Amino acid sequence: MNQTESVPEGIWQAIHPEDRDRYYQQRQQAIAQRQAYAISYRVLAADGNYYWREEQALPVENGVQDRQTTITTQPQLGKRAPTEAAQQRFQDLVNGLEDAIVWESDLATTKFTFVSQSAEGILGYPVEQWLNQPEFWQNLIHPEDREWVVQSCHQETLEGRDRCCEYRCVAADGRVVWLRDRVYFGRQQGQTKLRGLMLDISDRKASEEAIKARAEELTYLTTVLAQTNITLEKRNQELDQFAYVTSHDLKAPLRAIANLSEWIEEDLSDKLTADTRHQMNLLRGRVHRMEALINGLLQYSRVGRLETPKSQVSVGDLLAEIVDSLAPPETFSIEIAPMPTIFTERLPLEQVFTNLISNAIKYHPRQDGRVKIFVQKYPSNYEFAVADDGDGIAPEYHEKVFGIFQTLSPRDKTESTGIGLAIVKKIVEQQGGTIRLESQPGQGATFYFTWKK
């Protein structure tokens, strides 16, 4: 088949839309200058394919003569209908974007030749304004960013480099929208095109600003906290000094009162009645209670402020030493289950066990009482338990017993400061653990506390 004859009438309509302007300009320029020309362009054949056509001619005064054309035998763009369908799919895709604007511009004219419909949704301006108004994009840029963005774009365009930058734009409704603009260079039919993708990053920028503000706030709070810690450390030192001096000054007269009562009792031993001797014993008991109260308050105030070194502690050996120092009645039974060895501060753990075991002995109604000490292992901690078979404690007092200066028995019956369990609770919580009581009247009491591994 003569391929020249396969070209339909109406060359202009048959030329590929992207080649028409170039064909017309080159041909008209050659005719005006009466110079021979050779133009390559694509034409639509009867079979629905586009073919490359080479046209050579010599313009004369009354038209064009010696025109010769050849057409390639291989289709260049495939069937027309599939091409249009693909272009439509592309248009639908980019126009359906919600947070990005796809665009294209001509480097020679600096005008937009394509902008996706998403531009209207993101910035609120119709696509027609982007395409028809000169320098429309520059006027959208936030005044504080406009100068450096335009200068940067011009410079990178002159150097022929792809670019990516982030800047603010002002939307039609006055909103400030952050865009991340990625620009690529490309060539099409001998023309340089700029293609780009403007991504709406307003949410990301808002998050960054929130994080920055939070970081600044945390920096400020850290500075304040450091200053507070310095002040607190100084106050703690002053408190320790005050507590030491106060306890010394209070204990001295108490010891004097105790000594004086003993001296008076010795001097008047042949004249004192049984009732008087009982009163003198009560007096010394009150003195010893006051001294124990002072010591207890000192202990309570220092919990968590005095650091002791950590070491491997055999809890079984520790309990054996505590029981030996408490010297319970020979008829009293204390059973200790197998215990672990843990890496911890020895002194706080010793204080907790000493208080719990001492209370179990002190407040037990019988001389043949029994105390059991056992442990349960968990992934991150141990739960120790000290259980007795005494009178038990009613549920309404389970929280009250951990309060400072709280005691359930009369102080004259059993000497107590009411601070021991408060110290235990404070130590356990300072170590990151918890303590609880399980008990019913007449069924004994069990104190459970956790201790980190």
C-alpha cells in the first residue's frame, strides 16, 4: 500500500495535536523566507495509528512546490482510542488527588499549561486563574516567603537543576497552607517543560510546630526543675541539720527526766508505795515512748533521701539476723520459707521486715504465737508476705493502720509511736512497690509488699 495515499484529507486535522503548532510555525517561517524546509511530525492513518511523516518542500511565490513526503511503516503511538483513554485515566487520577497539586509549565513562557483540579480544593482558586493569569503562582506565595522562593526557583531554573522546597501560600479564604514543591525538568517536542508536584504538608508542619513548642516548654521546665532540685537539696541539708540538732536537744532533757525518776525512786525506796512505783514506771515509759517517737520521726523524714549502695542481698540470711536481733519469746514460732538473693539496697529492706516482724510479735495476744514469712516470684518483682495468727484487724482499719501516728491498741497497753507502718509504706512506695493488708477479726493478719528485682 502507498502510505502517502493512506493519509486522509485535511492534513491539519490529521496531524497529532502536540505537533500542530510546531508544524505550522516551521512551515510558515520557511514560506516567509522562501527557504527549503524539512519537517517531521506525526499523522493519523486510516488504521487508527499515528505514523511519523517527513515532509520536504521548497516554497515559491505562489505556494509550495517539489513537496515530498514519506511515512514510517511502524506505528509510533498505537491506536488513537486507547491513547485518549489512557490520557483520560491520567486526568482522572491527578484531578482526584486531595492533598497534592500536579502541574506543568512552559519554560519559555513561564505560564502554566496544566494544573490539576485539586488546586481548587487545596488553595481555593479556580484552575482557570492558574492557567490564564501571568505570575499567578508567585502572588499566592506568603509575603514572608515570596522573595526567597522566587529567587531560588529562578536560579535553579537557570542552572537546569531539579528542585524541592517548602514554603507557605495564602489560600483564597486567608488560610496559610504549607506546600512541598518538587520540580522536574523535561523535554517534549524540542521544548523544555517544567513538571511538578505540590504536596500539602500543613498538617505535618502543624505537628512540627507543636513538637517544637513542646520541646521548648520541656527545656524550660527542665531548667526550672534543675533549679528546684538544687534548692530542694539545699533545703534537705538544712532539714537534716535541723532534725539532728532538734532531736539532740529534745533527747537530752528526756534522758535527764528518766535518770531523775530512777534517782528519786532509789532515794525514797523505803517510802514509796506500790502505787507510787507504778506511777514512776509509767513516767519512764512515757519518756521512752517520746524518745522512740523522735527517732521514728527522724526515720520517716529521711526515707528516700538517704541513698545506700546496692549489693547482692540474701533475703534468708537477712531475715535470720532480724529475728535474732528481735529476740522473740522461746515459745514464739517464726517460719521462714526459702528466700531469693536479690540485688538491692539492704537497709530499706531490713527496715521493712524489721517493722513488720516486730509488730507481729509485739501485738500478738499469746506467747506461743506463730509468724510465717514467704515469697511469690513475678516477672519484674517479688511479693513478700509476713503473716501471723493473732487477733486480726477489721477491714475498716486496713488503710488506717498505714497512717502516721495511727495505732489500734491503747498506748498504755503496748508502747507504740504509731509511725512504724507509715515508715514501711513510705519505704516500699519509694522503691516502686506496693503494700497491702489482708485480715479479718480473729483470723490473723498478712502484710504483702512488692519489691523490684
